[in-house]
Amino acid sequence: MAVPDDLNKWETLVSIIARLRAPDGCPWDRKQTHASLRENLMEECYELLEALDEGDPGKICEELGDLLLQVVLQSQIARDNGEFEIEDVIKSINDKLIHRHPHIFGSEKVKDADEVAHNWEVLKREERDADTSMLDGVPRQMPALSYSQAIQRRVAQVGFDWEDINGVIDKLAEEVGEFQKSNEEQRAEEFGDLLFTLVNIARRMGVDSEAALREANRKFYRRFSRMEELCRQRGVDFADLSFDEQNALWEEAKKRAEEE
């Protein structure tokens, strides 16, 4: 197969993946299954999230391409198995978008984005079986913080929410007290309740809990790496420093990072 000229076309990507999966195609691509690609798909999602956090358009573009590859490859596997076609994937999402936007593709009127979000949940309920929980559509394999925020947001759309954030703050104080009084057997459960309430506060204030923790992790990584660098420059072993000396080094690294 000659290298295609029209590399910016959707059809070219689909044909490349089909060629890779052909009987005389790439051995690695040919052996893949829906299940074998799970880790790759998850990794690509996280790499895209990291690119979005960094705000680098070039990297975002690249990572979106990697994620699109996963979509097309999974669809080609399905075609090879006689399950569905890529056109079925596209039709499915098009049908869903049109159904959930009656204010665009129909006669319904909405006043703001909040009403759109509320209507979205109502329409999703209509699509589910009557005996299915509205929370069943949230993937349980999501990172715990993201899952917590997703299920809290979903129930809030149907009115199960605090009237204002003061109620959540009071609940946080209550959970802190319960955690402080917990014994070893209760500690994990009470800590989970505390985290759940913190996520609720974040949601109410428009903060993405998962993104916020990722940024905190990156900040810690940068500062601790700077501390290690300072130790190397001074010929000292970080582990040999006292806790007070380590804390002083942390403040120095923090100050240097802020000055950059």
C-alpha cells in the first residue's frame, strides 16, 4: 500500500487502520481485541487530560489524534468481528446529540445552560429502562474523585442537592469530627465520607476535583524535585536532613518556584 497523500482526511485514517488489520497487515494490530486495548485507551485518555491541563494546543492536537486512533481501531475490530461498523458509531452519537438538543433541532425553548443540563438528564432518563438507576450510566472504573463528582452532579440535576454551599460546609465539619473520633476499623470509611464531602464542595464551587488534585500532585513533584536538585548542588543527602531542615528546604524550593 502506497503512503496516502490526503493525510488530513477521515477516510484516510479509516483505510489505514483497515490496512493494518488486514490478513497481511501489522501483526500487532491484527492480534488486538476490544479487551486487549483497554489499557491503551485509558492511557491515551490520561495523556489527553494532561495535555489539556498544560494548555498546549500542539500537544492537545496530538493526543486527540491518539484517542481518535483508539476509536477507529476499536471500530475496525468490531467490523472484523461482524459486530458493527464505524458508520454505526457515528450514527449512534448523531442520534443522541439530536435527541438531547431539542432546543436546537426542535421547538423547545431554554433560558440558560443550567436548564440545558437539567433537560439533558431528563432525556437520558427517558433513554434508560424504567428499573435502571440514573447512576448506572456513570462508569464505575472512573478515577474515584471523578466518579464521585459525576454521580453527585447527576443527582443534583434532579434536585437532590444542598440548598446552598453553607449546608455542605456544615457537613464537612461534621465529617471531620466523625473522622477524628473514628477507631482503626472505622477510619477508612469515615475518611471516604470526608473525601466525598470535599468533592461535593468542589462541585458546588465549579472546581474539577480530579484536575485540582492532579495539579496539586504536579506542584508537589516540581517542588520536591527542586529540593533534590538543591541537595545535589550542596552535596548533601536529603534523607540525612532533619525534618526541620527538610521543611526549610521545602520553603526555599517553594520560593524559588514562585520567583520563576
